[in-house]
Amino acid sequence: MTQEFQEKCLKSEQKVKESLSKRPERKKEFNTISGLPIKRVYWPWDTPDFDLEQDLGIPGTYPFTRGVQPNMYRGRFWTMRQYAGFGSAKETNTRFKYLIEQGQTGLSVAFDLPTQIGYNSDHELAAGEVGKVGVAIDTVEDLKLLFDGIDLGVVSTSMTINSPASILLAMYIVTAEEQGSNAAKIRGTIQNDILKEYPARGTYIFPPQPSMRIITDIFAFCNEHLPQWNTISISGYHIREAGSTAVQEVAFTLANGIAYVEAAIKAGMNVDAFGERLSFFFNAHQDFFEEIAKFRAARRMWARIMKERFGATNPKAMMLRFHTQTAGCTLTAQQPENNVVRVAYQALSAALGGTQSLHTNSRDEAYALPSQESVQIALRTQQLVAYETGVAETVDPLAGSYYVESLTNEIERLAFDYIKKIDEMGGAVRAVECGFIEQEIQDSAYTFQKAFESGEQVIVGVNRFQTETAPPKGLLKVDPKLREMQIERLKRIYSERDSTAVKQSLDALKKVAQGNDNLMPIILDAVRKRASLGEICDVLRGVFGEYLHASHC
């Protein structure tokens, strides 16, 4: 680029400013949804310190800005993994089989609220919640029914479970074994990310410190016994759904990742070994270019963190491999058909950002769990992006865009500023205990809400372009008698199992929890003996206590 051309560019900018008195722009300031300023035009000098080798690099190599595979989707598409789960295990099994028939390439399990917070369906606090936002799982017999006729030696399964993740993983292992599969070959992911639960999602049971112990016990167990299992999905998705900006989503997610790596190293594990099995989970929100830049920035940041901060030498331990879900918080009950379009753009941003796995939300989720018809449209959306748009034919197609590269750099810079602040507080666990992360998310959510209410942030069909629309038909409804059926099923299992063996196993679990040995083998033993999820969690509650939501600073 010549000096003469640069001067012409600068002069053209001046001419635009002069013409604004005749043709004013739509608004005084242009910003991303997260509030990052957007320039009118971007030029090469907007990334003045950009190093082609160090900042962009080669696809499949450090710092992985352009993707974790050298040929990305030219080899194979991302895993199309629709999130599903409702009512009973039998009902969800039917939905799983339908999705597989429709071309889904991986399963993703949604659990009901009692399961997520460690209560059986017969617990008084489970009343009114059994099977409502996911599938009810009380014992391994429920999980066996959930995957009946689905070969766990072949399918890859993601489970959105956090505080009781060790128990659901144990149930999955036993289910695979009793199917006749080699448990060492099962593939999938447990979310297992407790640190984001405290400020953003709320399905925690135990305080942070014992929760971190459970997580590192899972790391160690899987490193030895489940080499293909992803031990954690460090999740920014729920942080974004709670109201964070894109920068905060990256910063808080990676800060949590740092805390998990530090805990694993402290427990004596090798970063190059367990680092390979770490995975991430991000939100695909509505600001198209900001989301693409966010994914690229997060990938580069994690590579640098693992290499420079933790001394990783294994390239696979430096890779940020991530699942994406389109933004549930952007779905509207007003004009729900608009959600199909929203999800399509969000899915496209995830593909352009280099995701390894994707879930597309359904149009009717502002009303209820998705109907079968809506799930098919959501899955077809992914398939259209993959097979018809051409975005998967070349690697990182927006690389070199002055705007995208500038935005990638800015997100990285601001996210590292947050991480530095969290480090100075003593790390992510301390930042959670002090309420810092929660307060930052709340402040951002409030800012967005004010922009929406003022009309500055337009949501089509809600605060502009409104029309009267009837609710969609055919909404999914969960049988109100489901809890009664689950309780009867649980009673039958209690009557048929060896109660003495269960008690011995639970007593042994209490002893291990009071000490320092790995919890996973004894949890696995309890599950094999048909101890319920609630019983196992109650033993751990008795040792670790329950976390009370309050500032601990």
C-alpha cells in the first residue's frame, strides 16, 4: 500500500464527514450489541501491530485463530447436535431416534431441574418440575431407557449437567457397559462447569472448593479410564444468556478455564495430557460480525494462555475446541417465525467462526420445549448452512477482513484486561465468591435493557414492526402425571435392588468424601448397585454442605 493511496483514503473520510450535513447517518453512534464502537470504514492501519504469523497464523497450528483443523469443514462438517430432553426417558428416547433419522450426528441431553440440582423425582422440592425443562433421571435405569436402542459405542453424547456431573457420567459408563460397549471407547462431553453456575445459571449444590475437587477427580479418572471423553465444557453460553457482553463471555469463560487448569495442575496432573480433553461452549448471539470475531479471539487467547501461562507444549492441549448454541435469549414470543431467521444468521456466524459442534434453537422455544416440527426446521437450518451456502468450502473465509481482524483484536484486548483484573482478585473462584462476575453481568444486562426500552436497540416484532400474532399451534406439553410415574418407577427399583449393598456403597462414599481419595470409583460403584442420584447427592451434601448465594468477601 503506497503512501499516496493512504492519503487518498484519509481524504475520502474527510469528504464523507463533509457530506453528512446533507445526508446524515441513521444515528450518532454505531456500536456492536456489546457496546464496542464501530468505525464507518476499516483500513489496514486499524490493525497497526497485526503480525500475520503470530496473530493469524496457519489453520490448524498455533495460535489457531483460523481454526483447529488445517482443512476445517472441507474434511467434515461440525457435529450437528440438537439439544433435547423432556418428560420421561422413554419420550426423550423417541425424540433422540427421530433426530438421528433426520441426520443429526450427535446427541445432546437436557435434564430436568430436579436432576440438575441433585433431587430425585419423589423429593418435595421436585414437585411441579419433574420433566419440565429436560428429562428426569433418578437412577441408571432411567439412563438405560433414555439410550435404549442407541449404541453408546458409536454415538457421541453431550450432557448438560454440572453439580451432579460425576453421577451422570457414572450412569453413562454403566449404561454403556450393560449395553456391551467398551466404556474406554465412549465419546462425549459432560458440561461439568460449576464456576459459571454461581453467577449465571444457578444449578449449583456444593460450595466452590469441594465442587472444584469433584471436577479434578473427574479429570483424573477420565485421563486414566476414558481417553476419548471430554471432561468439561467450559461454558460461556449461560454467561451470555444471563446478560453479559461478548467480551465478558470470553473473559469470564477463559478465567474459569484458567481456574480449572490451575486446580488440575495442583492435583498433580500434566497439562499436556488433561488439556487435550478440555472443551468449551459459546453462545451465537445476534451481532453477526462481533460473534465471528469473538470465536476467533477466544481460540487465539486460549492457545496463548495454555502455552505462555501454563507451559503447554502439546498443540492439542492449546486448542480451544468448542460447541455453539444459538442464543435462546434472542428468541421472541412475538412473531415466532422471525426466530427461524434469527437462528439461521446465528448458525452462520458459528460456522464462519469455526465451531466444532452446533445446536440450533427452535422457533417456538419462547413458549415451550420445541415441537417435533420445529426441531426439524432447526436441524434443517444447520444442514442448509452446511450444504447450500458455500461457507464450509474454504477455511476461515473472513480472515484478512479489516473489520473482522480489528474486532478480533479488540475483543482479545478487552477480555485480557478482565482476566488481569480477576487474577488480581485471586482468580475466578474468588471473583465468584465476591460477586464480581455476577455484578458485571447484571450491569451489562441492565444497560442492554435500557437500550431496548428506549428503542435504541431494535428487536423486530417486539419494540418495532409489531403485529398481532396468534401463539403457534402444536406446542409440546409434558404429561402432568409424569412425576407420579417416576415415583412409582423409583419405588420399584428400591424394592428390587440389594439395599444392604447400596447402604455399604453410600457409607463408603461418605468416608471417601471426608478424605482425599478420588470420588469417581466409589460413585461408579454406587451407581452400579442402583443407588439413586438423590441418595448420592445427599451423602455429598452431608459432607460438603450446600452453597448459600451471598458474597463471601
